[in-house]
Amino acid sequence: MFSHVMPFHREIIGARYNLRVEDLTAADLLVVTCSGCGRIYRLAPAELRSRFQPYERIMYVAERFQCRSCRGGGCEWHTERAVSPSP
């Protein structure tokens, strides 16, 4: 087990309407929040690449998500990036 977890901070990687799956690095996460129940899903770029084409825009990918808890539609999303902890 790891003694510490790499912290993530909200990060603007690029223009929201133009951000693509291929723009995400291994240090990034796509964080999707259900508008209905507030459940939060964190998706690694590798998971997105296995399900979507690299050229697909994140805003269109996020529209396809449906919450597993409430089956509600409408999700908000943002990106986060891992940062090195301060010594």
C-alpha cells in the first residue's frame, strides 16, 4: 500500500469546447459529477482511450455518461492534474 497519495488539483488544460481525449496525459483525471445525486466519478485517460477515439471532444464524451446510482442524465465535468507534494 502507498504511504501517500498524489494530490490532484483542478486544472484548465485547454479550451473546454476543444479539449480532446488525446489531450489528457497520464497525470490527468476527468472528474464527472452527476447533476441529479451529486455522485462523483473520476476517470483516468487510459479508461477513456479504451472506450473513445482519441480525437473525440471531452464535452461530447461527457454528454454520454449516465449516473449508475440514480440513472439521471446531465453531468458536469472538469479536469484535474496530479501535482507533486511539497517536501
